Amino acid sequence: MRINPALQGDFPGQLGARSHLLGPTLAQALPENHKKESFQGQLRSQANKLLSPIKPQYSGVVMTLPCARSRPADLATDRAQLTPIATWTIDPHPSAAGIRSPSTPPIGRYRRVPVRVDQADPRAAEVARRLIALIATRWPATPAEHVGSTAVPDLAGKGTIDLLLAAPPAHIPAITKALVEIGFQPQHPAAFPPTRPMLWGTYRHGATQYPVHVHVIPADSPEVAAMRGFRDALGADPVLRRRYVALKRAIVAGGPADPVAFTRAKHDWIAATLAHLGLADEPPRRLYQDDQDPDGHASSSGRLA
């Protein structure tokens, strides 16, 4: 808590000078020589009683407690002279996100929007770190990791924060439940089966709302190595990065693309790249297309796409 500099130093003296703000009860209690040490405790006690019913006012990430006034009308007509008693800066770290409201999860609702390809966002790595820390508060046994285009510095893309959570198959239902509890939603329509779910949501950092995909994958699946290997290869090879960006920009050359169409259009290039890198023993399944059961769920043979 940061005390307003205007109220530091000679606290009783400063408060006495503002006695008109604290109402007649406290003003009458101020003696002639209010600097006396013996009176400081009583003065602070009465100030606390007067201020305790006042609810904090939130503005962005800063919580400000206004001075008490003798009458509500004074507060309405003389806002310009309000002097904050103190301010609290709310840490935007996900571990503290719950203080916004007990009923508001830190992860927001996901909304499908047409895909644009934008320059890399330098804040993406920090957003991913915060999300990984948030997930660890609910499931510390299996750390999530940052994958996908936003995990590669200077790689243009659609701006989605992709996270990989590789876990023992027996833990996947409990992990899914933990993710839902902090606000993530199951992907719909589902491109992956419940044994390899993808959940999504949004996360606000500063003024930006980031889409987030969390891939929960059995630790022994070849897809885990493919996701990590593709990320690392892009980070190490500038030629590969340029080719991937050129592909993405070609897909959206006519304007923002449908998300499903965008994924399908990348498939052949990614499949060939994974094979070239030795990261795929067989062609990846085409998402939203291959091996769908009658209910629209993907088969268990899901692969990176």
C-alpha cells in the first residue's frame, strides 16, 4: 500500500488541516495542540472508524480510497478536491486474478474470429509465462510449456498463445477439469478427442485480449515431440521462418480467413516440414476432416497440424 505523499510526515497536523473533509465528529475531537504524541493514537483510531465503511473504488489496475466527506453531497459536488488516502496497485499476475471477483475466472470466453497474420507480439512470451504460472496453481504436477508461432521470436502469426501440457493419460481427465475451473472451455466443434483434448479461452494482458489454446496430450504421443521440434526448428532456422510466414500471408492475401480454412490450408506444408525434420513417422491427420466419428469428435490418431 502506498500512502499519499500529501499525508506523510506530520500526520496529525496534515489531517487537522483537512478536518473539513473528515466531518464534524473528528473536527471537534481535534485539540488546540494536535501535535501532541499522546493524542495521535486517538486521532488515528477515530479516522479509521470514519473511513472503515467506505468501499474501495476500482479503476483499471489501481484501487483508490477517497477521503471521507461529512455529507454525500460534498463528494458529488466537489470531486475535484478529493485527495486519495492511499492506493493499491493490483498485481495483474494470474495468481492474483481471483481478487477481481470471486465469481469471475481469470480466463475469459473464447470467440472464433477470422484469422489475420500480424507481426510478432513481443509481449506474447510474458503472457505465456503468466498463463503457465496460473495453470500451475491448479495443476503443479505437469508444467505447461509455450509452443506454436508465438513461442518463436519475430515470427508473424495470428497471435494465439499455444500451450502444450504433456501428461500421463490417466491424469488427463483431472487436468481438463482443473483447466475448466479457471475458465478454459472445451473446443467446439472438437477437433480432438477427450483423450487428447484442446481447451481454449482468452486472457487479458494490458489492453490486449489474447486467444489461448491449451493442448493436453498424452506424454508418450509422437505429437509432443512434433510440437516441440517444430517450435525449435522455427526458432533456429530463419529460412524456415520466412517460408512459414510467406505461407500464412498467402492464405490471408484476400483478407482475413476462416479459422478452419486457415488450418486446412497449412496442413500439407506442415506435414512435409515435419517429415523433412524427422518429426513424423506418418502424415498428420487433417484436422476437422479426417477420422471424424458421427458425433463430430476426432479419432485418437490426432497429430499436429
